[in-house]
Amino acid sequence: MKQMMQEAFWISVVDRLPEVDVNILLCDANGNLFTGDYTGEVFEDFYGYECQDITHWMSIPKRPKKEGDMDE
């Protein structure tokens, strides 16, 4: 079930592209994972370098709440 839940969050770039300039997780054809964004033309990693062969992306989840965290 855990694997099913994780796979459900990955979105194929064939199905849908992410919003422009929003931090996301990227996965390339070799299974490498990156943080980065989509410029509207290309995917870039955290450092601004173009990422090649991106096949999937997903939103970065919010961090777990800790005791004492204020509601957002």
C-alpha cells in the first residue's frame, strides 16, 4: 500500500506539466531524483541547470507538523 500511495503522487510529463516557477520533485529516465522547477520551456534543478529526460514530477509535500506548531 505504501508503494501505491507513493506512485500515485508522481505525474507523467506526458499527462500534465507543472505550474511555472514552482518548486517540485523531478524524476529522470534513469530514476534520478532532483528538486527544481519548470520554466515553461525546460526543467531546471535547484541550481538553475537544465535537467534532461525528465519523465515525472510531483509537488513537494509539506513537512510534518511538530508539537507546538502554529496552524497555517
